[in-house]
Amino acid sequence: MTSLLILNGPNLNLLGTREPEIYGADTLADVEANCRAHATAKGVDIACVQSNHEGALVDAIQAAKGTHDGIILNAGAYTHTSIALHDAIAGTQVPTIELHLSNVHAREEFRHHSYIARVAVGVICGFGAAGYILAMDAMIGHLETRR
Ligand code: DQA
């Protein structure tokens, strides 16, 4: 069975209370519950991991190789700073979709650059919590066309 890793980075544990006008009212537990329900409907397995620590995110990407078929990654602010996350994705070659709740391109200049995008299958941003579902469907479709 196809298995996806839903990987969330720093401050995404604060969803629901963190700048809800930007990130919405859903908590991370709500988002993950929606992902689990969607996974059941689609017949795929998922695991959900969140960490505020860059190295733990690198570890999770490395551990995904051979365990998960694809990664949905909201790397939070590390998107804009982390060569280590770029290298983990490039080094493991696990297909990865970069995801953001907010439209990072309509926000501050420092959010316009991503170290993840050039090693990602694609990027989804600006659709709030629905983006996780869009990303799951996009990854399932991507993996099907690769088979
Ligand atoms: C975010 C956008 C990032 O710029 C920010 O640092 C986050 C959340 C998003 O989901 O919109 O932490 O990844």
C-alpha cells in the first residue's frame, strides 16, 4: 500500500492559535485528522510527524527512504533557510511536495525564496488546511504515473 509522510516543521504545532488570520483556525490535530480520513478514503497509509528542530526533520526525511513513498512537507520557516533539508531530499530522492498554508509569494520578501522547491516534485501554497488534501491527491497521482 502507498504510504505518505505528512511532515510539519517549526511552529506548526501552534496551528489554531498562531496568527489565525494567516494560518486559519484548524489545529494541527484537526489537519492530521483530515489527512487520516482522506488517506482512508483513498486507500493509502499515512504517518504524521511534526518537529520544531531542523535536525529532527532531516532525520525524518532520511527515515522516510524505504518506509514511505512520498513526503508532504510543510517545512515552515526552514523552507527559506535550510540547505540541510534541501540536501536530505536530494540525498534520499524520496518524492516530496512542498506545502504552505499561506500564499508565501503574497507575503514578506524573505518568504519568496525556497530551498525546498528545486528538489520538490511541486509546490502547493495559499489554500490553507485544504492544501494538505490537495498535496496528498497530487502525490498519489504523481506516484501512480511513475509506476
Ligand atoms: C508556512 C509559511 C512559512 O513562511 C512560515 O514560516 C510558516 C508557515 C505556511 O504554511 O504558510 O511557518 O510554511
